[in-house]
Amino acid sequence: MSDRKKFLWIVSAFLLFYFLPADAPRIHGAAIEALAMLHEYAREHVLLCLVPAFFIAGAISVFVSQQSVMKYLGSQAKKIVSYSVAAVSGTILAVCSCTVLPLFAGIYARGAGIGPASAFLYSGPAINVLAIILTARVLGFEMGLARAIGAIVFSILIGLAMAFIFRKEEEKRQEGFASVPIEEPTRPLWQTVWTMASMVIFLVFANWAAPKLESGTWAAIYNVKWVLAGLALLSTIWATVKWFSRDEQSEWLGATWGYGLQVLPLLFSGVLLAGFLLGRPGHEALIPSQYVAALVGGNSIFSNFFASIAGAFMYFATLTEVPILQGLMGAGMGKGPALALLLAGPALSLPNMLVIRSIMGTKKTIAYVSLVVILSTLAGIIYGTFF
């Protein structure tokens, strides 16, 4: 960042805090919400969501060969293969818009094309089987089905659009990866797959949400989630000690540490800002919740667009978007805007955007966010027209 930009940021911050009406009750409430949201985020999402994701991203960057990533996710890979792999990832990873970031950074740094990488970035939090099932249960079968179809189609469309928009830049970027010498594998592929799968299984079951009903398959899995997560963790530790040298373990920790330093400061800053502006579900912050509900009634272009924008900037932990939508729909939110928010909200958030910008740059981030918002708006209008 140039000295001029730094100076402008300093002046902007000074003017903001100089004229901020600090004694106003709403400012007090917004400040409390910002701290409460960061407190909640730190307690519920860092240790069991982000830390395992950092280790997975570190393992990808160290142990997964560049040739493997480029074979399945590179710009030269067959589209049916690369986009299928990217789109199906969301059914495996029950992650939020922030937890997916280190995983995205890992595959992008290893040579994944901008198209498949963007598809993965969207699909990770959007195509969540648990969230889709919960949506169908709480908000209706049609809403759940529309969300599932929309999320799968969007991940592919967004990836293809990003690949087309930045095709010239991507060609130059991929040339750099093509010149990298082929790495000789240091261990059988199945050992790397075993270790990665163990970490993914831990991530999934450690964050398995409590079901609405006390019986059924999801409830049965929830009752043994810590047994499954514990076995996966033991498997990861055993594989790491048995199959990886001290130097490899050290390199893995270094890569994990690097992702943490890159992602966490931006995430925490974004969570604070999102909490200050919008607050937690059911709590007031700077922007009154009734304003949001009043702006997303009916099925106009504006209401769907506003729902997409609001969802894009709000932070949704995994599965929390459903009860939030239930409350908003009870307050008069239309079905079209509800679907628009469901398709934009889980895949984006203000913290998420800040980190994406640090990985892909400003232009690609604006394009990605715009595609998510526009497609979500169109889907909301179409759904609201028929339902």
C-alpha cells in the first residue's frame, strides 16, 4: 500500500471516530454487538472450524503435488472433471464462508484455475447437505429444492464466468505453474489421501450441528459425533507421525501458520464490522432489523437485490441462515428475496470478501461478489414469480 493510501485511511479513520456520536444508545448497542459477535465467533468457529481448515490448507500446499491440483482443477483440465470436483466439494465440507477460505487459498496457490477455484469457493459453504435438508424441513420442500439446484448451478456458472472474464490473466498465471518441474512423490498417494481424509472427517464431525428433532439419522450421528471426530483426529496424528518426516512436519506447520497469519486478522476485523452494522440474529445493532425486513417484502427487483446485498455482507455461521430466514419471513419477507439471501448469504460475508481480496486481488473479488449477487437476485425473482 502506498504512503498516500495509508494517509487517506488514517484521515478517514480519524474523521469517523472524531464525529462518531459515541454517547448515542444505538452506537453503544452496536459496539456491544460487535464485541459479542467476535466473542461468539472466537468461541464457536475458530478452534474447531478454522484451525483444522488451516491445517488442511497447509497440507494441500505442502503434500499435494502441483501436478495433481492442475490435473483435476487446473485451467487445462477437462471442464467436466474440474467443475464436477469443485462443485461436489460442498456436499463433503459442511463449512461456512470463512472456513472455506484457507482451503481455497491452498488449491489456488497450487495451480487451480480461477474458474474451478471460484466454483470451489462458492460450493464449499453453499452446497451443504445438512443446510439444504434443514431448509426443506423448516422453510418448505420447494425452498430446499430451489436452494440445492441454485447452489449447484451457481457454482458452475460463477466458475465459468470467472474463467472467461480473466482468461488472459489466467493464461499468464498458468504459464508460471507449467514451468514448475515435476515433483517426485515421496510417499504412496494413498498415505497422503488417508491423512487428508482424516482431517476432513474431523472437520465435518467436530462441527456437526445439533438436529431439530431428537430422533433420526442426523440425531444418531450427532450423538456419536465426538467419537467419530476423535477417531479421525487419532488417525491424523498416527499418520503424521508414521509417514511424515520431521522436516515435512515442520514445513506443514509453517504453511499452516502462514495461512493463519494471512486470514485471521482480516476475519476478526470483518466480524467486528459486521457485528457493529448488523448485529447477531435477534439483536439490534447500528442498522435496525425492521428496516431490513421492510426492504425485502414482495418480489420486486429491488427487494431481491437488497436481500442479495444484505446476505452478501452479513456473516452466517453454518446452518444459522435458516432460523434467521424463518424470522425474517415471519416479519413479512417475500419468498423470492428469502431464496436470494439463502444463495448469497452463506457463500459470502464481509470478512470473507476481505480475505478473498488478499488472495485474488481487488478486480477478481469484485467480479466474484458481483456474480454471486446478480445470480442470487435473478434466482429470487424467478422463484418468487412462481411460488
